[in-house]
Amino acid sequence: MTACIIGWDHTKFGRHDGEDVESLIGRVAAGAMADAGVGPDEVDAIFLGHFNAGFSRQDFTASLVFQAIPALRFKPATRIENACATGSAAIYAGLTAIAARKARIVLVIGVEKMTELAGPAIGETLLKASYLKEEGEISGGFAGVFGLVTQLYFQKYGDQSDALAQIAAKNHKNGAVNPLAQMQKDLGFEFCRVPSDRNPIVAGPLKRTDCSMVSDGAAAVILADMDVALTKPKAVVFRAAEQVSDYLPMSKRDILAFEGPRLAWQRSLAAAGLDLLDLDLVETHDCFTVAELIEYEAMGLVPEGQGARAIGEGWTEKDGKLPVNPSGGLKAKGHPIGATGVSMHAMAAMQVAGEAPGGTQIADAGLAGVFNMGGVAVANYASILERLR
């Protein structure tokens, strides 16, 4: 890939009372353009990642950025949606526009406002990212879907509750020093491991600390071709960007194999000419702790069924051989659906540029992997980022 990220902006994730999708979009769009030193006249295209599916009444959102930045009026603006990988889908659309030479500079925004809905309605909305004909009646909504995945994993490989609690504790410890994270509190292993009134069972073996939170927020990046990037003070290049899509119904695949994520990782590493452990960190899609556990296996860090070894031996801690989710991940940083993929790429770009927020910076980070997933291993995006300058 020859496109680069040359600027970014990111709201704190959490509850944004008094703001709506429109205000969040405008805030990060202006911030990213200022960070990149790019004026509205230089932007060739806009891609907006916004899942919605009922989270907000305003469903046609591509042009809302014009409200905040009128000088962008008449630029082509397109909304992109691909479940929890919506943000990455928007970034990849921008990369495609640059590769096709239809654009030199692209503004990509990811946004979601989830907190206007009540709890049951949130679960119903999220369940739309599954195959409703077969999975729509699973108890517990989308958490119930991953609760089922967790039960199947436990049946095949044994009870992994310790490993899930270790992943949750790691990500909360990382999020505690990220000023952009929704939850900035180190909960510790015991709290994450033992069910309690404050950490109840949610679905199957999954407790509240195993589940990402309901979030509002937005993130934006500016993409540019290589010629433009070389004129900017900072640039993070895409060494690889691979998308792999799989069947939607879980019944049509081995749901524990995460074949789509595995193939996306294999293709991205091959395209970049790298081995996994050449990376200095990974931001991966921990919508539920069991997802991060299986993703250790899909990325090739450990064989199938041995995900617990990676967390148990400290490999994925910030000082381990492959730090995973130094930002706190979706678990602690938050998971506003449409914003997530853009956030993950922005966080990885900040790392390799030496600008990671708070205490999240990995020393001497030069290569970062990003894995963003829509549905249960259905829409899979794997990127590898490297600092260009």
C-alpha cells in the first residue's frame, strides 16, 4: 500500500450527554484536518463510518460534516457500514480511492452515539450484526452470541475463565493510563475473575468485565498519497491492508477457528513481508474477552486452543513480546461501533509516531498491527502500519 495517515483526532469515549452524531463528527473532522495541516480545499473525498442500525434517529449522515466545515460543501461524501468493522471499512474505502487516483487526500471519520437507547434496545440493535434467521432468538442479544462461542470454546479446550479475567485485567490496566478511554480504572484480576453484584454474569460464562461497554464517541484520520505525505511533518504508511469476509451464519463454519481473521492476518503479514513478532504492538478487536483470546490463535501467536498461554505467560502485556491493546482495547477504551475501526488505526498510528496518549506508549514502537472485526469473525480487516517520517 502507498497511502499514509498524516493526521488524526479522537474524542474521549464514553457518555457524551448534550452531543449528537453531528457534533461529534464536526469535532473530530476539524481536529484531524488541523493536525494534518490540511485545508478544506485540499480534501478530495470524505468517508464516514456510522453503523447506527437504530442507535440514533438521524440515519443519513454522510454530509453532516458540512455543517461544521461549510468549506467542504460539494465534496463527495459517502457513508460506509460493515457492522463493528464499519470504521475500518471507511478507511479502506479511502485507501481504494487513493490507489485508484480518484483522490490524493481523504478525510475518514468514524462515529457512534449509542447511549440514547435503553439497555434492551441496545442489545436488540447490536444483534443485527448477527444472522437473525438463526441467531436472532439467542438469549442475551449479541453478548449471548459470544456467550455461546465461549461455552463452545470451554467445552473443547477446558474452562478458560482465568485467561478471560487476565485479558480483562490487562486491558483495564492499560486503559487506566489512556485519557481517551471510557473506563480509566485498573480493576485487577480478582475483581474480573469472581462474579459479584458489581460484576455479574451476563451471558454464558461471560461476566460484565468480559464485555465491551456502551459508548459514544468519534475518531478521524486524514489519508494521503505518498507524494503528499512526504511534504508533511508526520506520516504513517500502510505496509498492508487486507479484508477477508466470511459467511454470516455461524452454522456454516467452525466458529472457534476464526478462519476469516486468520486469513486476514496471513495475507497482511505476507503483503508486508513480515512475521508476526516483527510487530511492536497490536490493537485487536476485543469486543468480548473471548474474542481477544481466540484472536491470539488466529494471528498465529499460539496454536489453536492455546490462547491462554499468551496471556498467562505475559506475552501480550505492555512489556511482553507482543503487546496487545496498549490503548485498553474495546474493553476499556470503549466500543462506539462506527468509530471503533478508525480509533484502532488512529491509536496504532499514534504509537508508531511516538504520540500515543497518556502512559500507553510502547517504547521504540516502529510497526503496529490492527485487527478489526465485524460480527463473529465475518468482516475482517488486518492492517500493518509503519512510521514513514
